Amino acid sequence: VNTTADSRAQINWVTQNHTLVPYEDAKISVMAPGLTFAALVFEGFRAYWNSEVEDLFIFRLEDHLKRLQFSMNLLQLDHPPSSEVFAQDIIATLKANQFREDAYIRLQVYVDDWGSMTATGPVGSTIICRPRPRVAAFRNGQTFITSSWSRNNENASPPRIKGSANYLNSRLAGLEAKRQGAGGAVILNPDGTISEGPGGCLFLMRDDVFLTPDVNSGILESITRKTILELGAEIGVEMAERPIGRTEMYMAEEAFYCGTGQEIGPVTAFDGRPVGSGKPGPVTSRMQAEFDGIVRGNNPDHEP
């Protein structure tokens, strides 16, 4: 979902290199390896407004920052800031912008200044927050195609790294889906089994069991996916992680796509073939409702 002009107008402050600056004053060198050689990793977070307590709840902040540390380490960045420092920066940025609605937070860490392909410093960071209302299409169901593009090979560009370079693969698949009028794409891995979509993970129900590709199927180890697996166990929905063949999509009784941006979004067709009734399934709808309670701090058994 693109940031609209109205959204940009509400972004007053960003945090760059741990200092709050006006949005229009945030800058990065045009020769920074983060731009010229994709030496950039990032995390996307969601903050949810709870009108009853008048506060924002950041969803799984610690888990996201732990994954960011892994990505920074794989890129061998010099002296990356700690999770504690970034957590303070994120909270300060949200407070400075005074949002009283759902928001999206993007934390980028990159090699700044001027350097070669193998430069590991100096390290820069930018945090930007913007309003992010829910998208009706994500809630009501989307159609998916199978992309002609294959997922990155683990030994070439590991999907476990949440870095800008890996999103070229996602962009190509997303553009293909857009050209075909679909809401999303399924990307197969080099083995021919399902990996994920351009920006989220997939769950398919077969014989009352929700299946999702395992972590060795070429996926980003999704925080939302992890939460859904835990939630399924709690509410009595059987879950299984394993390699999933392409034709299993066409046998699915229900399906959904999940991620920080999409939350839990029903998939109603794969390659023109309806999933179940062609409408969001009852178990998927229940998962959406349970997930909503968690992210807004309304579930006493879960911290957001």
C-alpha cells in the first residue's frame, strides 16, 4: 500500500542516527553503500491504537529487534546499535509524531557515507512512522497467482535476512501479480514447493489442518507467522509446518496470507481456482478476530 500525500503530511519527525529531526531534514549520502550496493537491512513494525486506554501498542517489538540484530550481523555491520537503543528511538519517534491511530514504523540500518561493496561502516539508521489504516482488500480476501519467478536460493541471497536486496525478488513477483490483476503472488522455491508471497507468509487449510511452509522452504522467519502458530495451538486449531507442493493450493479449504503489513488476509483464489467457497473461511475469520485482540492489548494472555 503506497503512502498517500495525506499520510506524508502527518509525518513531522523522524529519528536519524538516534536524533529526532524534522522529516524534510532527514538525509542520506547519494553514494552510501546502503543505496549503491544494497547494504541495508530493515524491520517493519505495527503500532495499534487502543481507544479505550488511549495508547499505542507496538506489536512484538522485542522479536522484531532480535531479527534485526540477526540481519545486521549477517551483513557484518560495524558496531550495530543495541536493541535497547533502537527500542528507545522507536518510542521517541512515535511520541514526537503524536499519533492517535494505527501506525506503521520502518527502521532502516545501512552503511552510510561513501564506500565500496564490502564497506561495513559507518553505520547509519533512520526510523520513520506514518499512519497506517487497515486495508479492506486485506481483510475481505484477495486472489493470488503463482509467480513465474523463483524464490532466492538460500546459498545466494538468504531469505532469512530482511534486507533491501532480497526485495528485488519480491518486487518482480509483485509486479507480475499486478499486471495480471491479482492481489498477490505465490513464489515457489528452487525445489518447486511453496515459499511465501512478496511480503508475507502463506497458510493453507487441508483436512482441517492449517499448513504453512517450514523455515527451510525459503521464507523470512516471520514474526506474524510465529504468533499465528502459537495462537492456533491455544485455540485448538491444528497447525503443521512442512514443505507444501503447488497443487496443494488448489486443494485448500481455506487460505490466508500474513505479515506485518497484511496482518491476516484471506486468499479466495489461486490461479483462478476458488479456495473453498471463494469467500473468507470461518477459521480464518476466527483467527483474524483473535489476532485483533492480541495486537490491541485486549487479550490478557498475550503481550502485544
